[in-house]
Amino acid sequence: MKKIRTLFAISWTFIALGAFAVFGLGESDDKDHQDSDHNTTNTAQECEVPSFAKAIGHEELWLKHNGCPPTKEQEKSSKE
């Protein structure tokens, strides 16, 4: 009976740790969770699009994902 209790205690511990790893404690105030479509705090060097993103045609998507301002071409197309 003691072995079963130990087994259940270990199981629930792993379940709790797994849930914590997946869901965390709650919402955080990190900039990753905020809408940063037009975040201009990044420097020009940080917003330089890498060659792999250019090769597959995802320059604008890379800029948006990394919190950089869009290029002039995208701003013109969004105004139309």
C-alpha cells in the first residue's frame, strides 16, 4: 500500500511539473506577448533582414516577427 501511495505522489508531481512547464504561472508583461507590429526601439542593425529570410521572400514577415518597422513598400501598400 505504501508503494502505491509513493507511485501516486510521484505521478502527481510529474503531472504538476508538466502542466507548469506547458502553461507557466500566468500572463507576463514581456514584450513577446504584446502587440509589437510597429516597435521602433530596435536598432537598425537588429532590424537588418538576414539572407535566409530574403532568399525565401519573407523579409516583411521577419521584420514583423522581430518587432521592426515595416519597409516603405509595405507602408505604401497598406495605405491604398
